[in-house]
Amino acid sequence: MTNKIINIGLLGFGAAGRVFHAPIVSSVEGLRLNKIKANRPESIAFARQLYPEAAVVSDTASILEDNQIDLVIVATTNDTHYTLAKAALLAGKHVIVEKPFTVTSVEAGELIELARSKGKLLTVYQNRRWDSDFKTVKKLLENEMLGRLVEYEVHFDRFRPIPAAETWKEEELPGSGILYDLGAHLIDQALVLFGTPQQVYADLRTQRSGGRIIDNFDLTLFYANGLKAILKAGMLVKQPGPRFNLCGDKGSFVKYGLDVQEAALKAGLSPVGPDWGVEPEAIWGKLDTEINGQHLIGKIKSERGDYRGFYENVRDAVLGIAELEVKPEQARITIRVIELAMQSSKEKKVVTYH
């Protein structure tokens, strides 16, 4: 690695900026958090307390017009991602956009073309590719531990029966709702494993009393080889079932529990040390399969999760020594799947990916 330091400006210091971006950026060698844009008094206070070496500003221009800033993180409300990412690219900055990439696939395509014309890196924060459970599933499939996979089911369930007050995530804004929020993660993971689906089917609902956004989805992606990927999330699941449930013609893999990094970051812990991202044995997945005529059954130690991997890759891609892992073209497909899921739910039928 070179001695080049990449200076970063962070737009937004809400949950995304404070929990998922700033701590990771600050723990990756070669990255420097130079400026943070925050508007709410409590966010300003937190930013100054946690990152005294960074300047806290109240306007976007202070970051976009700063010639020392190399890369801008857009960690604002979903409906502003396109506008702010476009402005950052036009200002000559590399850009990371918090998921979801944009509200529409057309907007995503425009940003991809703009980044290409400017010669700048553009990516989306799909940090769940670095979850311990997903890394474990990916390794199992790469090693064909289940034979020919026929069904892949993953859940991202929560129990939040009362819509949160005073948050844009519960408002009827473009890009709001659980499909854009949690769905963007689950779709991206499926695309990494299986590629673009042939067909999409979805049932989208508002289940909570007083709810104004989609808070439950049941989404199925169909593939040419007979595989179906079932992606589900809801806000009224008090007793979650398996996080992952995979079935193949040789065996199955079942995994309960969530990656531990989000809880650790919310508790204020820093992503350092050998135990970061290590899951307890209690939530390791169970494999039941047949390999070379031998019946194997037992726990599978989870791979170590580490969100720093995303930023390390971005750093190396900016420096020209690595290929970008989360490509914007992939993120555009995620948004297109969301659009088709909304069409499918409205028309109550399976739709072809196009």
C-alpha cells in the first residue's frame, strides 16, 4: 500500500453516518475523516465529541468545494441520494452512497454514466456482504456443500409494532419502506450468489396499525436452473425463525441469529481487535449433508464478519491496486428488482426481469 491518505467528507450524521460509516472509516488505515456535515444539535455534539479531529460543518458546499476532500459519503435520507451523489461527482469527488443506491433505476444509470465520464469511483455501501453469516453461506455454496441448491431463504425480521415517531424512515417519501431499507441488503446478497434473476414475484404489505410505509415483504427471485431465492422481512416478528435456510439435493444448512457487528457498533465499540465480528458458537449454523457418500451433520463455525473489508476495498480501488467489489452496476440491478417487486405486488403476478 502507498502512503497516500484519502480524505473523506461525510454527508449526514444520523444512524447511518454515526453507526455504520464514521467508526469504520476511522479504523481503516489510509483513510481520514476530514469533515462531517451535521445539522441537528445532538448530531453536531456527537460528531464533535467522537471525532474531534474532523471539522463539523452545516452545509454541503463546505465539503463539495473543499479541494482536499477526495471522497464523499452520502449518508442522508434515501430521497436525496441521487441529487447529492450527482453533485459530488460533478465536484470531482469519488462517491460512496449509503444503500439504497437511488430511488429509481433510471437515476442509478445516470449516476453510473456520470461517474464514468468523470473518471471517478462510485459505489454503494452494501456492508452486509461482510456479515459473518453471509460469508459463511457464500463459502458453503462455493464449495458445493449442499449439492445442487434448489431453495435459498433468508429473513431480516424485527419486532417494532409501533412506528417510530419523528423519523423520515416512517414517512411516505420516495424510497421509504422496508423493501428499500432491508430489502436492498437481501437482494444484493442474492445477486452476489446467483446473479440477475429471470423472474420476480412479491407481496408487499403495511401490517402495523397506523403504519404509512411498506413494513413487510415476501419476495421471490426465480432462476433458470430451477432455483428460487425467497427474501423476507417484517416488523411484526417477535420470535424470529432461521436467518438462513438453504436446501440442496445433498443437504441443508440452517442458521439462526444476526451478525454481531451492528449491535457492537450501536454500543459504541470500535471495529478493532481479533474478536471483532466473531460470532458466538450459540448461533453457528447447522449443516446436514452428504459428501462423497459420507453423511455429515453438525455445527459450522461462522466466518468472521468485518465491515472494514468494504472500506479497505474502496481505498485500494481508489489507489488503483484492486478491483471495486461493490460495483454500481450491481447496485442498479438491486434497484431494478425493487421496482419490479413493486410492480409484481401491485399486479399480483410474476413479472419477467427486464
